[in-house]
Amino acid sequence: MEMTRIAKRLSFVGILGNILLSAFKLYAGILGKSGAMVSDAVHSLSDVFATCIAYFGVILSKRPEDREHPYGHERMECVASLILGLLLAGTGLGIGYSGIQKLFAGEELEIPTMLPLFAAVLSIAVKEGMFRYTMYYAKKMDSSAFKADAWHHRSDALSSIGSFAGIALARMGFPIMDPIAGLLICLVILKVAYDILKDALDKMLDTSCGKDLEQNIRSFIAKQPGVEHIDLLHTRQFGNKIYIDLEIAVKSDISLAQAHEIAERVHKNVEQEYPKVKHVMIHVNPDHE
């Protein structure tokens, strides 16, 4: 319930903030004759859809297991992150295409007024604040979807820095810098989109949790009473949770009940020590050494 409440609050702040900011930047870009600022406004508007996707991804991922989905719905956050990454990449490509069109249009480029310069400064401050606010709660929820949404805010702040530089240089007598700033914004956005997509795909393709975490878990299990040694340990990411496949060796002369008790204890202790571990599947082997 707490997660749902936080998700609703983050969504409300993100949607309202982006609508107001994108409207002001669009007004400033059109009235102030700045293509970079108009592109920036479109980027902010795309964040409205990003926040909606993040919200529904989190809500759906919290649904309990059912007959059709016995492992739960955690991967719905990964689906949301994939959509957010693709949306961000599309926005970046659109901004880049607009900048290229202006560079090769053969028309005289207009010099922006002071209004889009002010809008860029306001956008940098607001979007950086929204990034920090969203990322704080995204980490608290361990939500990949809202982390991606936070990076949407940060990429918007970065694009506004590019807009500011382009507009400032255009006003200093280099109007070509306004569309060039749009191209630089495009590259920044595409890099962020790539990182989001890679993280989402890793979590959907049962990627391991890495050597460091596996070694940490292995050392912890090896210290458990009754465990002679570890024959196999595999980890896989499932959304923001972890599944572990484990084979442990116990003394060959103990009873089945005793071996089962050791496995149960290991199972319980691992899930208590590592809160992100959703389940440990344990197979017990007799130790023949």
C-alpha cells in the first residue's frame, strides 16, 4: 500500500510539473524564435507519457502471483522500462532530425530572443529537482521504471543545458549553434535511452546478478551449519527481484529429515540476509569426499 501511495505521488508531481514546464517552454520557443527550445518542450511533453507508463508498470508489478503467473508480475516493470527507453530514443531521434533539417534547409537562421534563454535556466533548475525527487523515492521502492522516469527528468535538464548554450551562442552571433545544440541534445538522450533499454533487457533475459554478489552469497551459504560445500550456484534477475538455483552437499550418513532441515535453514537465512532474493531453489547432494 505504501508503494502504491508513493507511486501515485511521484506520478502526480511528474505529470503536473512536465505539463506546466513543456507549455511554458513551447511558448518561449515559438515566441522567442528558438528551435532548440521547441525541441526541449517536446522532450518535456514526452516525460508526461513516461511518468504514466512508469506508474502503471509499478502498479501491475505489485500484483500477487496467480494461476497464469505463478512467479509473480515483477517483470511488468521491465516492460515499462523498455517502453520508456524506446519512447526516449524516439524523442531523441526526432530532435536530431529537426536539427539536421534546419542545418541543411538553406534558409537564414533566426536569432533567438532572451525569453527562451530564461526558459532554459528555469527548466534546468526544475528538471534537476524533479530528477533528485523521483530518484530518491525510486531507490526507496527499488523501482527500475521510476529510475528510468527519473533519468527522463535528468535528460531533460541536460537537454536544457544544451539549449541554453545554443541559444546563448546564437545571440552572440552564431545562429547555427541553435540547431547544433539540438543535435547534441539528441546524442545525450540516445545515450540515456540505451542505458535504460540495456538494464530492462538484462532483467528480462534472466541475466546473472554478477560475480561479486554471487561470491558474497556463496560465502554466506558456505558458513551455514550442515553445509559441507556448494556444488552449484546460479542467480538470475527477475524484474527487481532475484532467484537462486542452488546445490549444496551435506554429510552422506545423515537422515533425509536432517538434510531437509539444513536446506530449509539455508533457504530461510538467505532470504532474510538478502531482501531482494524472492526464492531459493535448493537441491541437496550427498558429500562423497
